[in-house]
Amino acid sequence: MLQALEVVTTVIVGLMVGVEFSVAFIMNRILNALPEDSSQLGHAHGGRMLGAVMPFWYIGSLILVGIWAVAGWHHHGTGLVVTAGALLLLSVVMSILLLVPINNRSKAWTPDNRPADWRQQLNRWGRWHYVRVAVIIAAFTLLVAALA
């Protein structure tokens, strides 16, 4: 049972890392290359779509890692799992404090109501997102190492 939990948790966190990596290095570049109105509308739609799913994915991943850490407390690699959990917790805190406020504003913007500094706000979100992606990649790497 513990082995199944380890695999499922690693796959779920790995998929989350893949989505967030794709947003950072592929989707944002595509959206930023579009004309101004289309770019902003694309970012707003992405913010609404992923903003509805990602909280459950982040919290669910954190809970699964916590269960893995408790269930496998006396097994090899638990320190790696606990550290991965701490990094995932950091990513949740970063999201709530730094990224979600920008996302909540930007997902409601239209070409008619967006602020003059909308690009700067999205760029700030993007910079914090790069940091968050690095944190969750580190967490995923630790989970993979704990499996080995």
C-alpha cells in the first residue's frame, strides 16, 4: 500500500510540475507574443481556468506527501519526503501571498478595464512563478530520489 501511495503521489506532483513548467516556459511566451488585447485576454482566461484547478492540485499534493511521510516514517528516504513536503508548503504559501492576488486581479481584466500597468503586473507574476516552478521541481526531485 505504501508503495502505491509513493507512486501515485510522485505522478501527481510530477504532472503538476509539468503543467506549471509549461505555463512558465511555453504558454506565457505564446501569450506574450500575441497582440496586446489577445495577450491580455489569453492571460485572463488562463488565470480563470488554472486558478480554479491548481489550488486543489497544490493542496492535494501536499496532503499526499504528508500522508507518505507519516506512513513511511521509519522507511528509507523519509527525510527527502519531509523536505519535499516543506518545499510544497513553501510553494502554497508563495502562491497565496504572491501569485494569487495578481491572478485574482488579472483574471477579471478586459481590454476595457485593465490597468495601465497590466503587463508589469503579469511580468511580476511571471517572475514569482519561475521561483515557484523551481521550488516544486526541487520537491519533485526529492520525491523521485526517495523512491530510489
